[in-house]
Amino acid sequence: MMEYRDRDDREDRPRRGFRRRCEVCNKKPLVIDYKNINILKRFLNEHGQIESARKIGCGAKCQRAITTAIKRARHMALLPYTSEHIRVSGVSVGRPMPQRR
């Protein structure tokens, strides 16, 4: 027969994994504003979509602020809506690609 482990066994083991800290919360001078396009571009992928909170490593509160700022910037035509707008306008969005040496 198979023995079942108690939950107490799990509590004794050390925790694994690494929780990334919120990039926005850690840097207090970093203000999320729709006019700050260079900061907002970091939270978009190459297709112009907003990255998930899990992928960029921020909390729910910061993700809501980022999403609201990106949507306002799109409405004011500061950021593109789709990848077609990216191709036509030539605006680069997303995280910068690492430099190859």
C-alpha cells in the first residue's frame, strides 16, 4: 500500500523558487504616466500587446496602473494598438533585444 504524506511534511521542507520583486514598486521614483512612453514600451511585447503581470513580475496594483497608462497613451496616439501600426509608423516597442558581441 502507498502511504500518504501529511501536510506537515511539506511545511518542513525549504521553499523553492524565486519571487521577483515588482519593478515599479521597488523603484519609487519610477512613476507610471501615460506620457512616459519609454517606460511603457518595456511592458509591451513586439506585437504591441500588454505583457502579463506574471511575465513582467509586478503585482496586481501596479499591473492595473500600467494597463491604464498604456490604454491612455494608445488613445492619445502615443503608442500603437497593433503590430500593423508598428510596421507603418516604425515605432519600436517591447523590451530591447540583447546586444550580440
